[in-house]
Amino acid sequence: MRRQNGRQVFEKVAVIDAGAKGKTIAKAPDGRVIFLTNTVPGDVVDIQTTKKRKAYFEGVATHFHQLSPKRVKAKCMHFGVCGGCKWQDMGYEHQLFYKQKEVENNLKRIGHLELPPISPIQGSRKQYYYRNKMEFSFSNNRWMTLEEIKSKEEIKDKEALGFHIPGMWDKILDLKECHLQPDPSNAIRLGVKEFALKNGLTFFNPRNQYGLLRTLMIRTASTGEIMVLLQFFEEDPAKRELLMNHIKLSFPEITSLLYVINQKQNDTLYDQEVICFAGRDHIFEEMEGLKFKINAKSFYQTNSEQAYELYKITRDFAGLTGNELVYDLYTGTGTIAQFIAKKAKRVIGIESVPDAIKAAKENADQNGLDNVNFFVGDMRHLFNTRFIAENGKPDVLITDPPRDGMHKDVVQQILEIAPKKVVYVSCNSATQARDLEMMKEKYKISRVQPVDMFPQTHHVENVVLLEKL
């Protein structure tokens, strides 16, 4: 160990594992863990620490003595700067290994749970071009490399349309390419930027809050339909019409062309009026003959193909015969509830977002499902003894909560009504493990199935079947 620029440097250290949030793990000579951001398990590196804590270090590899056999060449020119695909330099089979390992470790170490053999993780057929929704930000002062900053040459192309640099809310990486969403996503993004520059349309300045163009959202459905939404910060009808007409003429395949005038501090859509410029104000997703209407504010799983696999696993775990009353907690726009409805006697969906429940009801009507009912309200308050008395005690309960997991009051209510089966779908196996630990006195874990929804990232979904003891 030596010091450089006031930081500790560890030499010829083996990277031994992958950890949470996409970081990799090495060990310092004193046994403390070192979390790294730019290595792959199997690398042997020199490490310069960036943070020192009582139990661990954070650091970056400054020199590579040996490259891991798990490494592959990153596909994207922006890899290492863009924070979207942190595992792009790791072979896909190794990504799956570490995702499965994380699920198993969380269930055992956090939940202290007795587990059956965990099924092999369900990998994604597509490792690229799998996302159906992407959001890009405009900036008139893009992120610049250290070389550009040090250069004495005047930087003229300061405009950007792309992603936020991790940890920098006001710095946008200008994307030349992105391999996450299928065509025509790249063509639309690049075409919008080129036209805006040629016609003097100003890009947003997030720090000082000025500029015409704020964000661009593109949705591509499995049905082939496309939605494009522009957020404008300033109100300039002539320039807005100019750009929107250009997009309409250049990309006639767009199904839904929308815009928003958003002059708030933040760029969230949910309290904004969405205006339809051309086409419909929605697109459709389809799954096993069911249609789901998707508007600008709708939540839908961002990997359509893997969402189908996830829902099939959920339905399989539920083991429905057609006689069951099923509760679907955190139902969102009711996709799982409707997907299982033909196999159930009745399905009750609960969600806290009013717009999501409105969409769920519209979709159920369109799909001709008369055995699905949706209710809106805060889960811990609506899902109570009175609600159960009015709607019936479920035979099967499905829960798909946000990353924070379920509130302890919701877990307690599940334990009180004690359905025969609980299917717990989670995007965060750590909070899932915490919740499952509270349920282990009444339930055994019968099946565990991880699912990879987001290749090239550390994120992993997990489905657990609980059966009453």
C-alpha cells in the first residue's frame, strides 16, 4: 500500500465478486472491502481509494495487471461515462450468475430464510434493444471530457440530447448512439437534435431554467406502435409547430405525437397537461390477445418481452383453477390482474395512483373482462379488515410492490387474512427478503424464480411463491 495525491493506493489486488448497485468487490490487505466502479470480477488491478469508511473503502482501478476472462468488449461508445449499462463489459452469462447470486444472498442473509432449490435465472432473449421506453434530456451546456476542458480550443458544440451523467443533475451526456431501445429511437433522437440546431431552437439550461427544448420521451410498443413526446420549457408556438411538423413528416410511422409545456422546476409529467399534436393520445401493448392502452403517463414494464415471461411465471406460481378469488396488490395499470383473470373466478386490484386505476378499468372493459375490479387508495389504509369483509377473503394474493417493498402494516394484514398462497414479485430482493422474514412463521417458501428484465445492468426481478404452513 502507498499513497498518491493524499489517497491510499493498493497494488495488484484481485477483484473477487460483484456487489450491490453494479459495483464490484475487492479486499484490502487489512480485510476491509473495497467497492469499485470500473472493474469485472477476475481483474487484477491497482486501486486508488476515493472514500474511506470504518468498514470499507470505495475506489477506482487505475492500472490493470490482468484482465478477467469474464470480460467482453463493450458495445457502446459511451460505456464508462453513461451510467445506464454498467455491466456492458461483462459477458452475459456472468451477469446472470451474479444476479442469481445476489437474490440468493439477500434471501439468506437479510431474510434468514429457508429456501428450496432456486430455479436458474430466466435470462432475456434480447440483451440489447429491449427497452420500450426511453427519456432523454436537452442541455445547452453538455458534459465535457477532461481533455475538452483542458483544451485551449473553443468548444462550439455545447448542446446535448441524452442522459444525465450519474450524480450530476445538470450535466447531460450527448448521445451519439444507444443500444437499449429498438429503431427508430436513435433516428428520432438524432433527427430532432439536428433539426433543432439547424433552426436555432434553444436547448434547456437546467441550472438557470431557460431554453425551449426540455425533454424527449420515446415509447416503442411490441405491437409496432410508437409514441413521441416533447417537453417544451418556453412557450413559443411558431418554433414548437416547426419542430412538431418536422417530426410528423420525417417519421410518419409515429402513432402518437404529443407535447407538454412544462415550466416547473422539475420535468415530471404527472401533473402536466399532455397535448396530442398528431395521431392518437395513446398506443397499445398486447399480450396473449389482451390489449393495454398506454398513454404518456402510464406505467408499463419497460421490457415487454420479459414482462410476458415474468407474468407467465407469476400465473404459474399462483396455480389457479378458475375458482379462486385473487387480490393483486400494487396493481398499477392492472396488467397482472388482467393477465391472470381468465384463470380466476374474480380478481381485485389495488393501487394508490388514480390515473393508473382509471387506465386499468378502461383496459379491462376493452378486453371484455367482467371478473376484475379495481380500487384506488393508499395500500396500508385501503387494504384493511373492512375492505376484506366487503370484497371477500382471497385464496391467492399477488403483490408487486415498488423498490421499497411493502409497509409492515400491509404485511401484517396479509398475515391476518392468511391466503393459501402469496406470490411476491419484486424488483428489489433486499426489501423482498425483509418482508418475507416477517412472514416466515406462517408461510414456507416453495419456489423462487429470478428473472432478468434489464441486461447490461445489475437490476434483477425475483418471484417467490409462499404457501401457508
